[in-house]
Amino acid sequence: MISTETDILRAAEDWSHSGRQVAIATVVETWGSAPRPVGSHLVIDGEGNFLGSVSGGCVEGAVVAEAAEVIADGKARMLEFGVADETAWQVGLSCGGRIKVYVEKVN
């Protein structure tokens, strides 16, 4: 059972060592109400499998989609989700919070 951020990072390392293409998303900033704290991780492979959590709901779907792009082009991205964005209700941050998530490829 994966129960800690350390376990999620270890899984990212294991996936990478087994030949899977991997990206890792990390919550780097939060404001107001946010489902997951700074330092939370989501690891994603090239097939769209993922482990961990950076927010929940549709935010994670958006992060997984961006991670696929990061894996494809190798360029890290800083994503921001919040109620000020016109997509806030669509991605599930209607609680008034904002989060920044950094997504990078694991080499």
C-alpha cells in the first residue's frame, strides 16, 4: 500500500528504472483552501497510469494530461489552478483556493 510521499517518490524511481517514461507533479504553492498541502506528489507514466495526489477530481485529470506533454517534449511546466481562472469550476477548485503544480520529466 502506498501511504506516504516517500513511497510515491520511490514508485517514480522504480517505474523509471524499469523503463517506463515518467513525470512527477509536485504542489509547490497553495493559497486559501487547497485539498493537498505543498510537497504533495503525483507520479505519472507514459501510459497515463498515476499514483499519489496533488488535488483530486478534475485537477488531477488536467495534471495527468499535461504530464503526457511533459513526457513527450521534456519541457517542465508550472500549472496554476484556482477560482480566478475561468476553468476553476470545470477542474474542481470552486472551494476558493488556488494551487501551483510543477510538472517535470524524470530522467
